[in-house]
Amino acid sequence: MAGFRSLARQVRDGRCDLALRRYSLRKCLERFAPYGHRATWDHLCSQAGFGPEDRSPDPARLVAALDELEEARSVWLAYEVGFAERRKKEKHDGLRRPGSVDDWHRLTWGGFGVAWCDDPRVYPREPLAEVLRRLISALEREPGSICPVCGGARLIWKYDLAHEPSTGPVCTDCGIVVPRPVLTPEALASARRGRLLLVSA
């Protein structure tokens, strides 16, 4: 099975058939798709200027989509290196019990679903790397009461999500499932109350 870098080389290789280059870009999303496969694909297509169903996109647009994906992946990989170093130091210092960020991180190892969008048609419009920088910054500071990606305050609790965790606060503005560790207990409770109010309405 080809890895991300091998697939990225195929996307860039002008000697490869265009269908293979497009297919290789889609396969990259099996290794790294911050919003989930479909939402990340739709985002990349929109940003690069070709349709999700376009079977013969301009090769330059394919490479532009790959460039965005690679930049975001480098942001995430740098975070994972720092995360691993922190955990190693904590274990050395006797802190064996992981915290809530660590629990969340285990569900997103490798970067798949880091900013999961359960509705693949609703996702942030900013470049992927910027979205991940905002998310990482939120993970490294005190919890807040708004979406760390778009600053939206309209969070609603949703059930039966297609990704772990299967329930959680979703930003109604940008569509991401907001990681619980970045929200205060009050913000989480408010999102839950909003869900209950909508159900009873």
C-alpha cells in the first residue's frame, strides 16, 4: 500500500495518466483528511477550482489541491511531534494518566478527522493549514466558549456522528465537531441544552 508521499509524487508526475494523478490525490485522503474524506475532497476541489466529479481536471489545479493538503499535513505532523515529546516528558516525570487532550488526540492519530465535518457539504472555507493552526492553538491554551476555527458561538450537541466520538458539540457556522478539550464545561453544557431545546421544539 502506497504511503502519502509516494501518492503525492504520482499526483505531481506529469508522465502519469491524468486519471491516475486524480486517483492518487483521492488516495492521499485515506492517509490525511482533516474534515473526513468527502468534506476534505470537496474543500480541496473548491479551493483549487475544479469540480468533485470532474474526471479530467487541469493538472495544475490537482497540484494546487495537493499543495494545500501537504501544507496542512506538515502543520499536523509538527503538532504530533510536539505532542509525543510532551507525553514522553510527562511519563518521565511520573505523569502516567493522560488528560482530555490526550484522549481526543488518540481518536485523531495521523490527522484523519482532526476537524471532523459530519455534514460533508458544511466545512470551513479557510485554507486547511490555517484551520489546523487555529485548532492546535486552542488545544494549547485554556478552554473557551466558542468554536476555535471560526469563532462561532452557535454550538449544538449532535448524536450519531459518523466518527469517534459519536456525540459532541458541532459548530453550526463552519460545521466542525469541536474537540471537547477546547471548550469550557459551561460551553459543553450549553451545547447540550441547545440540542435538547431543538428536540423538544
